[in-house]
Amino acid sequence: MKLLLENWREYLREEQGSPVIAHLVGQAGSGKTYFIENTLRKKYPEIVAKDLDDFDDEADAVVGGDKSWRQSGDPRQVDQGLARKHFDKVQSLLDQFISENSDKKIFLAGMSVFPWVQGDNALNVGNPQMKIYLNRGTPEEVAKDRIKRDVKKGLYRDEKPTQEDLQRDIKVAKEEKAQLLSAGYKSATEEEIVKAVDVIMQGEQNETPT
């Protein structure tokens, strides 16, 4: 943890221009939303936190009202006119949100790459000061926990998740994690994330005239 924090401190000294203090990603079911609501914002209620899924849902209403048009996830099977319209709407909503909160500290969460969109399919998330991959266990552990949660929620209805479902989730999670780490995201636990945010918030307090 010490080395991770030292690396972030050095990086933060160089990247102070963006109001976006962090972009948090992680495996589906890893607890990103729970962490933000029950840990981060309880300690720092002044931080403006936003789940990118909210913009995704708003943009869905523009192109048809649900996610059925992109269900396959394969860009070759998705109407790219709708895909690009949806992507551009999400980016527009995100840009507006960052602009409206430019005087605050912004913490974004959620995946920013849209695999069903051909060409440029990564959102501009505002040059975040930290890019974080939430470490809540191995991909296998998180996938099992997410499936158990979805079963309790009734999302599988009368069906039971199969071993193939689990293995598919694990495969996707491993591939996503490898891609994100190679793109500069740092794997961190909740405790490490809070300590890194402490560095930013305490730095701001030290700069406030007394």
C-alpha cells in the first residue's frame, strides 16, 4: 500500500487541472456503488459521485428505451447508427455533468468503454487524477458472489445459473481487468482508495487560506 500511495502522491502533484479526482472501474458485482455510498461519501459528503450507468440509462431512452438493441454485445450484430447515437449522448451527458460540477471534486464510477460500438468507443472521463480498478477479490470470487446476489434478486427467474455462466463471467472479468491495468488503471482495495482520496482532500484543505 505504501508504494501505491507514494506513486499516487507523485502523480497528483503533476495532475491538478481536472475536477475529476478518480475514475473507478471494476468487475460487475465488485461493490463499486456500495463503496461510494457507504464508505467514500460518508467520509467526504462534499465529493460529487456519479455512476456512469446513470448516463447510459438516460441515453437508452433516446435510442429506444431499453438495452435490447445491443443485447448481443457484438458490434457486427448491432445497429451502428444507434450505437453511435447512444455513445455520443452518454458523452454529452458526462461532459455536461463535469462542466456543471467543475468547482467540486468529482468521483466517477463505472465502465467507460462500449464494446458494441465500432471505432472510438471509450468515453472521455475528464482526465481523472486517479484511475482505479477496485480489488475486491479474485475474478472467480467476485463472479460467484455476483451470481449469488442475482439469484437472490430473482434475476434468473425460474432458471438456475450454470457452470458455463460462471466460467463466461470469469473469462470476461479476467480479460477486462488485464485491459484496464494495461491502460493505466491501478488495482486498489477500498482502504487504499480512501487513503489516496485523503491525500487529495487534505491537500486541498492545506491550500485554503486561513
